[in-house]
Amino acid sequence: MADVPPRPAYATGRIDLPIPPLSRKLAVTVEPEATALEPGAETALDLVVTDAEGEPVENAELAVVVVDEAILALTNYMLADPVAAFYSPRYSYVSASYGRGSIILATPEQLAEGVATAAQEGAMRSLSMDAAAAGAPAPTASPAAAPMAFAEEAPAEAAAEPGAPITIRTDFNPLATFAPAVRTDAEGRARVEYKLPDNLTRYRVMVVAVAEGKYFGSSESNITARLPLMVRPSAPRFLNFGDRFELPVVVQNQTDEALEVQVAVRASNLQSAELEGSEGTGETGELASGQLVSVPANDRVEVRFPVATTNAGTVRAQVAAAAGTFADAASIELPVYTPATTEAFAVYGVVDEGAIAQPVAQPENVFPQFGGLEISTSSTALQALTDAVLYLVSYRFECSEQLASRILAVAALRDVLTAFEAEGLPAPAEMEKAVARDIERLRTLQNDNGGWPIWERGDESVPYYSIHVTHALQRARLKGFEVPEETLSRALDHLRNIEAYYPSYYSEMTRHSLSAYALYVRQLMGDVDTGKARDLLNQYPLEEQSLEAIAWIWQVLSDDPASTAEVEAIRRHVNNRAVETAGMANFTTSYGEQAYLLLHSNRRTDGIVLDALINDQPESDLIPKVVAGLLAHKTAGRWNNTQENVFILLALDRYFNTFETQTPDFVARIWLGDTYAADHEFRGRTTETRQTLIPMSYLVEEEQSPVSGLQSLVIDKDGDGRLYYRLGLRYAPTGLDLPPLDMGFVVQRTYEPVDNPDDVTLDENGVWRIRAGARVRVRINMVAENRRYHVALVDPLPAGLEIINPALATSERLPSDPNARPTGWWWWRQWYQHQNLRDERAEAFTTLLWDGVYEYTYVARATTPGEFVVPPAKAEEMYSPEVFGRSAVDRVVVE
């Protein structure tokens, strides 16, 4: 090597030799039969697969997906290259170390100097020895320290006839087809036939191919569904009862000539706002209206129909456009939510002999279209659980505990769900399908350690939630639902070692109770550990243990011959802890400040102890008293929260299956005043509930109402058996305004402009006025005067606004909030742990909320002109819903 000193030396080098997987690539050709079609058309894809040499590939497997491009745009989805996925660069994870690098080599000049220095040092040593003989001191020299060197190589870097009926588009499925396993023939060809849905949109065709497990390829194409004349209703995604708005309809002319287009709307549960130019049918709830518009060539025009909601429920609308031989029509459905101030109450009772009379007053200042007097009768007390089951089935939040409680309610009562026919309760088959969905959702939430977080997979597994979810899944399996075995197996392992997952701040009582609940659930799974249960029971005196822990351990030890003494001690202790009156009994226990970790309430304790009592001592006279206390302390037909409802339902299900022995054989006859209303007949054992609804319109109509003033509703029973009844009145006051209320939270809502100060104003009547198209920041101020647990903040949206969700790829960039308030010393953190931005509301949740002032904001856009009723924003403790607060009802005008 040139210019290198003549001395020992070494060099290292490395080269990366990438080998492109060209031979492993498949060429996939996608040829749509047509690239522009009408909605609903039947069409096909011709597919060809060849290898790197251009030869056809036989028996290649193709996955074919045709999906609406608008859906993919929400997440900016791009089809991944399978070759890159299976043949990605891999690190060598090899490094080299050379010992020669640790050797210090001097230059020739330094060596020459070293020789001269050595000679001088030799002479000095000679002189020093001579001087030493004469007693003179020897001169000294201090050599310099030589630096060390080490080097390590880094790893490699890795159209219709005039007068003919117009076909209505109703199928708006974004997925046109999914063919997961299409095989090619000997020529490498395949054909996929399918039918387009009714969307007017652009579809993306995506095909992924694999052959012999080592050859891969993919391809894409596009298909457009369009008509010469297209009509698109652009309605809000929901409505509130009391809304008045302009229904937008976009008419698009895809031809090269201007068209005179007739546009018509027909709808149920909508009525014309009776503005000039519209033809409505008054208060019948049916709308029929039309307009004539001119649409330029290759252009679009928006037509608006002023309408108002008629009743809560569903709006079903059909929109049609016709111009000569061109026509199009579409149908939509919109939910109409109940009024913000819907109110209801119910009374329950039993008739053993004779009749009862319930005074009923004529309702005043209510909407006649909404609600009525509901009369439900049954020959079993199971009917008294209608509202509790309905509460769990329709519960709107979906953390892991709430999903589990919903599963527990339906699974525990699976054999008797046909009894529930209350308004709004889904059919048993539909509820079972919902349970299957909830089971799958919980499966995907399970963490790698077998436990469950509160909201999102990957978050910390929370002990109580993990035990409760396992409880629900095991109950579901025992009732015949399909639960993945792997999910339960991992959950069981987690419960066997539950103590390893307790955070350090958990108290001894909290740990003790969680371990007891885990033992009880393990018993349900067939993994009985009576030895651990006895040790846990004897760990502390019974007086220092929670009643819930004792009840769970009781069920584990009840049938164990070796635990007779422990079971007798539990029986005495539970009897001594009961708080009794002549007709009722209840229990109380306390976890102190850590009650929130177990979602505890005393009503839940009653349910857990009742279940254990029936299991071990069905003859106990405490049982009917506890049942009476539970049934007497329902609010609006249910208990306070999901935990209370599910554990009480489990206990009462056992009670009803154990104690109702008399065979019913009777007829119940019902009168309202002098008017005979109905008769309900019960012959033999049945869990059916018979219902009669007297509509509100009948109750308030002066000419026909039997309730002018005060009348009696009489229920008479003739025959053997016990009659259970529920009398409920649902109504909506004509005044939709609702003042704010503080029952533990102060909540205030305001609307603020984002881009222009004039976009949002509050007029002298307290009505918010928002410019159509403007961006609006919704600000919720919430004050918690004390520490709160498991808080849910829910803000309903005006139907004329749509939330801009920043998590979607299609959403615009949102500006920062100039008025954001720091939140204490943790100002850089948001106070909520989880949020949902839905069509009709925004939700925020937190497990623990310290006393203080909090803000929650989101941005929406005003999309639909109209006058909208906005239900109050509400904050509540999910497991103590009597602790809540709400803002006032607002009215928003988009103009």
C-alpha cells in the first residue's frame, strides 16, 4: 500500500450483499369487467398470476377485496407489499473484535528517538551508580502513560323509462365483496363475480396472491359506481325530538346537458316545517314534498326541504330525482332520540287474592305522541327484573367491566329471556348475538398476561376487572355460549397468580377480597382450591373481613367436608351481621377509601350474600327478607349501577329458580275507570310477561279519556297463583327546557368560534346561533367539589353539528385551543383516561378525579341548517349514578 510506513499494520472491511427477492415475486394483473358501472350492477374481475419468468402460476391462492375508497381514506389505508413483509432485510447481529487494535505501534521516528533515549538512560544509570557509591542522589524520569484502544464493528443496517317506478337504492354496504381464497387454474387465471352495493362511490380493488407458501404478489385497481343523474341525501346522522331542520339533498348531473330535475322526498316520522314551497301533512308524521330544480351540465345543486321531527324512534325517508329518462332514488334511516326531558316512573306489586286499585291522574302538559300507561303482568317475579335487564343490555359505555356485566346478565338469565318483552328490549336472539360480540370484544382486549385493562389492550391489567371479566366469560360458557378456550386458559392462569398483580398501594382488605373473588371464579371454572380458601378465611378474624369476601369463600367451602367448622362460623357471622326489620333485611360492609378499586356498594353486597345464602342455607328466613329489601329499593325499576344490577340479578335468578313452586292458573282483568282495558290469562308454568299499553294520546284526549280528573286502575285476579304487576307511565313534558342541576358535579357547556368571532353568538334569548359551515369549539367546564371515582362525562351533540375526529386521516388539522386552562401541577396531562367521539355525543372517562375544576373540549363543524334541541351535558359516577350533575338544555340555530 502506498504512503504507508514500513511497520506492522492491519485493515478490516465489510460489504453488504443484498439479494433482492425478485424470483419470489408474483405479478398479479387485475382486469375489471367494467371500470364504470351503475350501483347494484353485477360485474366480475378477471385475475391473472404469473411468476418472475412470466409463466402462469397454477393453484395460486388469491384474497380479493372490493371496498369503498371513502372507508379506506378514514385511516389512509395502503395495501402492504407481501414480498416486503416476508422478505424484509434482517440484521446479522454479528460483531467483530480484533486484538491487534489494542496494540500501540510507534512510528519509525519515535523508535529512533527511543533508541537514543535508551542510550542516554544507560549512560545515566552508569553515572548514577558511580554517584551512588559516592552518596550522591540519582536523577529520575517519569514515563508518559500509553493510551489503550478498542474497536468493535457495528451490526449491519439493516337510466329508466318515463313514468316507470324509480329503483330505490337501499344497500349501502361499503364492502362490495370479500373472496378470501380464490384459486387460479392451469393458465394462472381466476374470475370473481360479484354485485355492487347501491353506493355512488369509487371502489378500490385489492388482490393479494400467494403460491407454495413462498411466492407473493399484490395488485390494485379501481371501479366507479355512478349514474347520469344522482341524488344524495345529506341528512344529519341522528336527530333529537323537537328538532326542526332543512334536509339537504344533493342532485348531481353527470351528463353534458343541463337538466330540469324533479326532486321528491317521502318520509315517516317527519313532518313539513310548513314553510313556503313545501307540502306537508301536518301532525300525521308523514312527509311528502317536492321541488323542481335546474342542474347545469356536469354540475351539482343542493336542494333543501324544511322538516321537523314528529316522534322519538326512527325516521325512514326516500329521496328521488327524475329528469326525462334519467332517475335515481335512495332511502335512509335516522334515529330520533327521546326528548331531553323524558320522564318515567313505575310501581310494582303482587296480588295473591282479590284485586288492587291504583289511582291514575290525567297527564297534563305532555306530548300526546310520546309514551303512555304501560301495564305488565306475570305469574313470576321475574317480570320485576325487566328494567334491570334492560338497563344492562342498553348500557352505553363499554369498558371491560361493563361489557362483562352485560354478558353476565344475559348469560345468567338465558333460559328465561323470552319473558322480557318490555318496550325497547331486544329479542332474545338479538341479545345473544350481542353477547357473542361482547365476548369477542373482550377476547381482543385481553393482555398478554391473561388479565384485562379497563379500556384498551396494552394498558395495565386491573385485578378486579380481570377477575370480573373471567367470571362473565365462564358464566357465558356454562350457559352454552362459545368462549375461546385459550382466552379462558390464560385468564385462569392469571387468577391462580392474582396476588402477583396487586399494586403496592392496595390495602390488606382490598387484596383479601380480590383473592376471595378469584377463588370463587376459579371454583366456577372447576379449579376448586379449598385449601387456599381456608387459609384466606383464617388469615384474619371474621369481623375484620369484608362480607363480600366471606360470601365468596363461603361458596367455595360450602360442600367441602373438611371445612365444616369454617362454614358454621360463617353462618353465625352472616346471621349476626344482618340488619333486619319485620319484612326486610340488608347487609353493610366497608373498604374505606379503596372501595372504588372493587366498584363496591352495599346493595351489591346484599346480592352477593343472598346468592351464598341460597346456595348453602335455602331454608334461612333471611332470604325472603333480603329479596324484599332488594326489590323495594330499586329506582326506576333497577338498581344504581352495572355492578349492583348484575350481582343482584345473579342472586335473584337463583332465588326464582329455587322457590317459586305453585303452578299458576288464573286470569287477570284490568279496568281503567269504567273502561275495560284487557285481560291476561296464565295457565301453567310460564315466564311470559303480558303487556297492555294505553297510549298517551288516549289518556290526554278530553272527549275519550276515562282519566279526566282522578280515576283508578283496577287489576283483579281470578284463580290460583300469585300475580306480579308493573304499572309504568312514560311521558315527555311539552317544555323541553331543563335547568342545570348539581348533585355532585357542576357542569357548564359553551360554544365558541374557531376561525371567525362572528361565527358563533349567543342571543338575548339564550339561543346559540352558528353560521353554517363554521368550525365550533365545544367547551365543557366541570367542577368536582370532592374526590370522585369512575367518572363519565357525556356531551350530546346538536344534530346540525358533526364532530371533527382528529384520529381520522380525512380530518382537517385542528388549531390549538387559545383558552385552554392548565390542570394543576400536572398541566401537561389530560384529566381523562379515555374518550369516544361518536356521531351523537362525545364521552370522556376517568377512574379517579380529584376535587377541582376541569375542562373538556372538542371541535365540530356546523353542517345542517336548522333549529336543534341539545340535551344537557352530564357528568356522573358510573357506579354511583345518584352523584351527577348536568348543564341546561341548549337550543342551537345553524343558519
